[in-house]
Amino acid sequence: MYRLWNFVTTYSLLLVGGAALALVWANVSFESYHALVHYTIATNAPIGELQPDGTRLLTLHVLVNDLLMAFFFAIAAKEVWEAVILKDGPLRGRKAATPLIATLGGMAGPVLVYLGLAAILGSETWNALAHGWAIPTATDIAFAYLVGVVVFGAGHPAVRFLLLLAIADDAGGLIILAIFYPTAPLVPAWLLVSAAATVAVFVLANWLPRRLDRHKQDRPNSTWVREKLSFWPYALAGAVSWYAFQESGIHPALGLLPVVLTLPHADRDFGIFAHREEGMPDLLNRTEDLLKTPVQFILFLFGLTNAGVEFSSMGSPTWLVLAGLLIGKPLGITAMGWLAAYPLRLGLPDGMRTADLTAIGFVAAIGFTVALFVASVAFSPDLMLGAVPVQEAAKMGALLSFGAAIVAIVMGRVLRVQKRHETT
């Protein structure tokens, strides 16, 4: 049904390896680890972290999080875009309504739990931690899918429900990053530059050749553009869009998203991460194929440069992130999924029970990749709560969300989930 092993090995194993190496390194020699992560590549670069004197400082951490992770988010956006726009896309129409409404619960529940506990802990905690409310909204697609297969079996309709929820969750996370976590004061004029690059590449490399090829079976103009120019016009537009996002104040890791939407795509969607997409001739799938190997290495670097947290850093931010994920996710998904299925009469997929929604909620509580990313954006490295470095403690909560896998497997047994394996 889904290429499990290929997907997990492509997007997860090196990430885990990088994170594990970072954890060990930071707890053995934090000074040398810190020196690597913040190694200065350039002191007056056109890209990088803006300094008070107006120059930009490019470090390894900034290079990975601001530039290289843009390719990871582009692949995630590709899957979301196909699921929404293409014929038979899984996020289209009534069949997607219940997972989408459950997603709203899966994002709102963690926020309410996180902020509620922060308020209970007092004004000092609230003032220091409230800005991190989005950290526990994340769901790691790859690991959630892997654990979902363990809990439900690959043939259970809950696995597809979980994937739709996780994809929609990531789409919501990208919107949250863009709106609520600017890197600098917003400069709308630069967003117009991104929009202009996006429109230009769509018109010149996509719409115009197809327009000129009307009533021509051999499609000479489209063929010439595809064979001679390939993805290069989109790469140029992507570079302009990325730089415009950096200058606009929106996190530059989202800078490739507008251009992803302009790439020529297949006529229909074969499903999220469907095996039949491999080798498809359309430029959108070909571009994803080209990015797969680089993104493996990028995710290793992301884990290495973001997961190096000392165990002594655990504190209130850690427990708030974990509570948001382990309590807010299951409650939110169960409540909103039930509301969609019964009072709103949208129903559940055939073969799914209400109890399965709760099990899905625990599986979706694995935050990891996006939670780590949001933690690095939400809090300054210098922010302290008492003796606890807030960013480091919040990252530890994202890392410990792996424990949701064990909780999900146990809850699957408690809720008497009936595993279903594929028959093909």
C-alpha cells in the first residue's frame, strides 16, 4: 500500500543517526559540539543571520536550518499539494473531511494543554514559554506511519486516516511557521518579489508552452521546455523566492513552497507516498526523485545540529511539550474526530471504530522533526527560565516524544485494536 521501508530509510534513519550522535556528543563534550554547530562559514554573507550592524553571519546551524531544510519542506509541500489539487487526491472532498477536522483537534488540543499548564505554573513560566505554543502541534509523518503500521497493521483503514492527518498537520505547521514565527519585521515588498518569480516561471515554463501547443498532438513547445530546460527555470525562481523570504522576515526554510506549486504535475494522485509515483515522467515527481538523496544527508545534518541537548537541560519546557503531545494530541483528535463522525454525520472510514481515533492520537503524538525545528525558531538560544535554557529544554521534549511510540503500542492493546494486514 505504501513504500514503508523505502520511505523510512530515505527520510528517517539518517535523521535518527544524526540526532543520536548529537545527543551523545553534546553530553560528552558540549563545548566542542557547540563549536561545530556554530562554526562560522562567512562573516559578511548575503545569506545568514542578520546582525545588529546589518551584516549577515552564516554558521553551520543557519546553513542547515534556513537554507538546506527548505528542500525538506519542499518535498513535504509536494505531497500536500498533490493530495489537494489532483484528481482522486486524498485530501479532496468529503472523504477527507473527518481527518481534516480531527487534524484541527490534533493541533488545538496540544496548544490548549501547553498554554494551560504554562498559565498554571505562574506568570514567570508563562512569559518565558508561551511563545513555544506551536511546538507540540507537530506530527512526524515517517515515524507516525511506522508506529501506525505496528499498532494497526498495514491494511487497517486507520493507517490511511493517520497519514492524511499527519500530512494536513504538517501543512498547518508550515502556515503557523509563516504567520506566527517571523525571523524579522515583515517586509511585504519582498513577498511581492517571491510572487513575481513564481508567476513568471509558471507562465513562461508551464502555461505558455501548453498554450502554444493547443491542437498539436506532438506538443513541440512543451517537449522542448521539458527536455532542454528541465527544472532549471524553477530552480532559478526558487532561489529568488528563497532570498525574498529571507529578506521579507518569513522563515526562509519556507521559501521554496510557492515555486513547488508551479511545477508541472501528473494528472492524478496515486496516494500519499504511493509506490507508483516513482519514475513518473512529470517534472514534479522527477524533481522529488532528484532531491531524495540530498535530503537524506540534509536530515542527518539537521539532527546533528539541532538535537545536541544536555540531559541536565530538562525542565518545565520539556514537560509542557510532552504534555501537549501525549495528552493534547489524543484528546484533540478523539474529540474532533468524534464530532466530525457523529454530530456532523461525516462518518469514519469503513472498518474504523471511535476507539481507533484515540489510538491514532497517541501515534500522532510523535513530534520529533518539525517539533525540533519549531523549538529552534520559537526560542532564542540565550533565553533562560531560572537555570534552565528554554530552547534546549523544549528540544528535549521533542526528542522524548519518541516515547509516544511505546505509549501508542500499549494503548493499541488496551483499546483492543484489531490488526489488519495487506492481502496483496
